[in-house]
Amino acid sequence: MSNMTDTMTKIAAGLERAFASRGFAEPSVEDLRDAAAVSLRTLYKYTPSRSEMVLAALEHRHRRYLSKIFDDIPDDPKTALDAMFDRVGVWMETETAHGCLFHGAVASEPGSARLRELLERHKAEVATCAVKVTDLVGCEVEILVILEGLTQAWALHRNAALESAKLLGRGLRRLDI
């Protein structure tokens, strides 16, 4: 990995942590610089505006999410279905109990076409990966609705939301849509 890539990854990871914990409006540029653990000059070199900082953080989160949910998932589609939902539950427990950071970013800047495109790409890639590992071909929207419901219901229902998502996922398999 090149030094430039290492630096950008470090910055993006710090920005992701800052935005995930404090939202998109609250952290000052100095807070974001501190979270990224770089100089202000370096922060602006790699992310020349606040919107670029948000995009870098979300790109980093996107890669981490796909990795945490889908890397080394069981080969058996039925086992993979429960494992996928379990991993989303762990993600919600450890990473964000407040719902989807991508939706939060779009809500904080609703006019941003780039944020909306990133949200759409993230959700499409999640759905594609989910369908691939569960062998529920053609059920991208259905799986995405279940995953979105789980992330939104997590704050109120935690394990009950997780178990409901698993039940709904198994129901998709039985329906053989």
C-alpha cells in the first residue's frame, strides 16, 4: 500500500468515527482534523471540503460494512442468511445504534446528488451481496427492505428486531419468489 493510500485510509477512518459519533453538523473542522490525526493542511490536501470529508468517511464505511457483513460468510445459503443478519446485529451493537449513517448523511444535506448516489450505490451493493450469499436471486428489494427494517428498528427492539429479520428472511426462502 502506498503512503498516500495509507494516509487517506487513516483520514477516512478518523472522519468516519467522528461523523458516526457526533453527526454531520456538530464536529468542527478542528474536531475532524483531530479525529483524522493529521494536520489541517494534510486533511485539506486529501479532502478539500467538508462535503469531500463526508464522502471519504462514507466510502470508508461502505468498504468496512461490506467486509464485516459478507467476508468469510458460510457457503450454505440457509446458514449464510442467519449469519448475515447476525452480523448486521453485531454491526448495529458495536458500530451504530442510531440507524444508517448513509441515510443520516443524505438527511443532513438533502440536495447533494453525490451523497444520494453514494447511498444508492451502497444499498445496491449490499442487496447484491446479500442475494448472492443467500441464493435468493431476484429478491434484492425484499432483502434490502428487511435489512433496512432491522437497522431502523434496532434502537428500539435490538434482538427482537434481529430475530424478526431472520424470520422474514426465512419466509422469503419458503415463498420461493
